Amino acid sequence: MQEQDGKVNYRAYQVFGRSEDRQAYTFHLFDSFGANPASPAHGSWKDNVLNLEQDSYTASYLLPLS
């Protein structure tokens, strides 16, 4: 969420899931501008890093596990 002059002008939602068909984790991004990718990113864990790839980008997320 982003605010400007006390009003919300942008929202984004990130949804993590699991695709059993592809045996991969999924990442979906939805924002209030409608600039959402046509398909989710897919990836897998290595140690405590989730590596995701999507047609338009590649990202790695470090998610500490305890």
C-alpha cells in the first residue's frame, strides 16, 4: 500500500501458492494499476531461498526459516 497526501493511491497483493502439476511454488502479483503478469512466476526452494522465474522477470526471495 502506498499513500500520498493521506490517501491510498496504490495497492499490491502478493500470493504464494503451489502447483502440483509443475511441482513448483507459484507467485502471483496483483496491483491496483492492473499491470499484472499474464501468468504466475514458478520456482523452487534451495536452502532458505525461494527462486522464482516468470517470462518477464527473475527474482529470488530470502525467507528466513526458524
